[in-house]
Amino acid sequence: MFQKRRTSLAIALVCLSLAVAACGNTENNSNKGANTPAESNKAANAGETADTDPYLGKYDPAVEISTVRVIGDLKFAEGEDLENNQWTRTLEERLGIKLKNNWIVKTDQGNEKMNVTIASGDLPDIFAVNATQLKQLVEAGELMDLTSLYDKHTSPLLKGFMDDATNAIASGTFDGKLMAFPSPGSTIDAAPVVWIRKDWLDKLSIPEPKSAADILAISEAFTKNDPDGNGKNDTYGLALMKNLYGAFGSLEGFFNSYHAYPQQWVKASDGTLVFGSVQPEMKTALAALHEMYKNGQIDKEFGVKDEAKEGELAVSGKLGMTYGPMWLSLSSLKDNRANDPNADWQAYPLASVDGKAANPQVPGLAVGSYYAVSKDAKNPEALFKMVNLFAELQFGPDTPTEDWEKHSKVDGIEVWPYFPFPVGPPNKNLGIHERIVSALEKKDPAGLNPEEMDAYKNSLAMAEGTGDANAWGYDKVFGPKGSFEVIAQYVHGDLMKPSEFYGINTPTMSERSETLKKMELEVFTKIIIDGSIDNFDKFVSDWKNLGGDAMTQEVNEWSKTK
């Protein structure tokens, strides 16, 4: 269920967002030469009858909509392909839309092919672009203003998705005009939690962590007190891997506990935006990590291990704690459970170094693609009808199970990727958690959709003692004590700290950000290993001189225009 597209629509986008938290992926800009809202409305009426449903009204006669496709490794039933499948048939039957693919390429060729298409000026009617391509097209006056179309043709269900999508509409808006429809992802799903071996806590009679000091004490106990009971000094308190940031063995959550926010733009006390990696709170957290490393609580080889390799320590039962996202119980931790049915990882909220609440950092924006409409399109409202239909068939509360199934996965083949413009509710996974917890409490799953029923069955199996490692992994995400219980605490406590910058790369970012990040990882790794904490001050100075000051100026100039 979690690995189905219906669950992973929001998650796949957020995984991308993890990588863009520092630099973002779009920006508001001036709109040059776009159709006016009045022109858009005029175009919107082309091909529609006066009494057409504005959300799902069918064209009669049918209309042809051209697009382009960037695809992964899709599988098809015999006799079907991207031109003839369940989704193409449904679009024609229900909306009177015939899709025409001007070209189809694999994912690794997508950006280059789209750039060539943009340069040629031969744009399809409706197509997906990234943030940089969107800005280029807007400045060239090639796109239609979608403001009025969005207001008229977006269904209440889809508008609800957009209301929950942090900064999404703003990111597609240029000079007050909506120039593309953002495909929303989840920012809250990216919030870090701390995963701890609860069975080790119980064995060593250690209470659950309430402070950063508790985390340090737990790490020490897991290292020194033989939690696996084999009489050997062969366990580690905290996971860490060479990239420092990411998923398993990442440090964002650890730093957040010290009110430090690496690779993220935050607001300073004077209201200006500053880069979290160079703030003094980072130095305190790095010093704590060095002490943990020096005392054997961190794998001595972390500097050469990626997430998968470091995860092997968890799988083999030699690791007791890791920071990371809410889904880790579906990866290395699940494999640990499969090897050892007594292994019981539990997600906990970030614990603060002081009396002030810890704020988990999240991206300022989670948008995977922008759906743009050519200024020459005859039926621009068709975009909204198509995404409305996808939203209804995939997430509509009244959609019959059989309808959902035949548009999602049929005979083991995922068919949802055939649709060119997917969307999803950003906070869907939190909603799944809340609804199945309620159903478990009432012992009544009535009203759950098929996806929610999967989660319910997994948690019920664990409650009845019949669940396997797979059911355990899902229960640890969506169940009553799952990671989304922690996410819910973050949300309801207004604890999330989104990045203050969600624009596309500034000129200096494009030129220098990768070099500066590489320097950051090298310096921080060295500090953790050898305790050369004064190197942090030199790093800050070098960062500023090598482009950081210029980036900071550009980000603050952007902030004034948003």
C-alpha cells in the first residue's frame, strides 16, 4: 500500500523535496506576454457547451489535446501501450479528450528533450516542466495565464489538495498570475523523527527520550551496556553515513534538536534570511557528535558508507538509533525485524537541547512538476478536467473500489503512470493514519477506502499478533504508535520549520552551491572525526567568501518580491 502510487504520490514528491530544501525549485517572477485572464476565459469556452460541468464536463464532439511524455520503465498488458490503455480510454469516454503524444522519451532524456522543444517553439497544448523551464517559458510569453481557469475549473476536491500544499500555488504564480498548475507534494512527510530500538530501551530499563541529553544517554547505553546480550562490545548508539543528510543515518533531526537547520534558509532575529549551515548552533551540535564518535557510539567507518551500507548495521542488529524520515520502518528497519522478531523500532519526536521545543525542518515547497498550457491551446481548461478526474478516481471518497483498482494496479501492473498529469493530496498519509486509528479504536473499518483498508489490516494483524515483518513496517508508519503519530504531534503543535526560501536557484546558487555543499560535508565530517571544532569558524568564513554572501544577498532580494 505505501509502495503503491496511490500512497506514494505525495511521498515520491517529498523525496525530491529533501534534495531541494536548501535551494528550492521555483520563484515568483514577472509575467511577460502571457494571455490575459479575459483571453484565457475566452479560450476556456472553446469546444464546450454552455451547460457543461466545469469540473468533469465531456467535450462533444471530442477534442484532441497534444502533450509530451517523460516516462520510466512502464509495463503494459498485452495489446496496450502509452497510446492505448485504461487511462486513454477513460479520458475519451468520460471527458471526450483524445491525447496525442508529440514525443515520448525515458526519464534520463526528459530535461534535454524538453529544452529542445522549448527552444524550437513547437510546444504541445499541455505539458509538464520543471521550475527553471517554467520561468523561461513565462519570460518568453509562451504560456497561458491560468488564473481564471483555475478558479472556474478546479474541483473542490483538488482545491483542497492545493490548500494543503505549502507555497505550491505561489510557486507557479508570476506577477500575480498563475502560469502553471503545480503538482503538489508533501512537506510534512519529510519531517525528521528519531527511530530507536524500543526493545533495547525496555531491556536496559531506559525511559523514552524527552531531551537531547536523554538521546545522548541512550546512545551511550546502547554502546556500552550490551543491549543485544551477546557479551561483546559490538553495538553502536547512533547511525551516521557519509552524506550526513538524507534518510537513514542522516543528521537533520539531530541538528534540529540543537535549533540548527543545515542546508536550509531560516529567518534571523532581524527578519533577514540566513543559511542554517553557517549559524553558531551548528557548532554546538557538531561538538556533541564528535564526543559520540570519540566514545565509540558512531561507526568509525561512517565516512565511507552510504545509507544502504550503514543500514546493514541495523539489519544485523548492531545499531540502536537513527534519525530520518517517517518511512524507515519500510526499509532497513523492516529487514532487521525480519531477522529478529524481537527487534522493535519506534519513532519518537525530536528532543530539544533546552526547554524550547525542537522544530523539525521541512522543505518550503514540495512540487514535482508544473503543468503548463501553451498560449495557443484551444482548450486550456482540459488540463483542469483531466487532473480533476485523476483526483476523483484515485482519491475521491465516493469512488468505487473497482474503479480505483482498474486505474491504479491491474494484475500486478501499475497503470496509474499512464496518466500524464498526476496529482495527490499532500497530507494524505497523515489522513490515512488518523482514519485507521479511529477505525481501530471503534473496531469498525466501515468507510475506509481500499488504500486505508490495507493500512488497517496491517495494524490489525499486529494487534492480533499475526503480523509479519511487512505488516510491522506499515504499522510503524500508519498505526496508533506509528511515525505519523509523531508527524501529527508536529502538525497540531505547529512545530514544523519550513525553509524560508522556495525559489529556483539564484545565479550564484547555480554556480557555487554544489561546491559549497561539498566543502560543508568535508569540514563537518572532519570535525566529527577529529574534534577540530575551530574549523567551523574557518568554514563559515570560507563559505561567505566563496559565494555564500552573494547567495544570501540574492535570497533576500527574492524574499522582498515574493
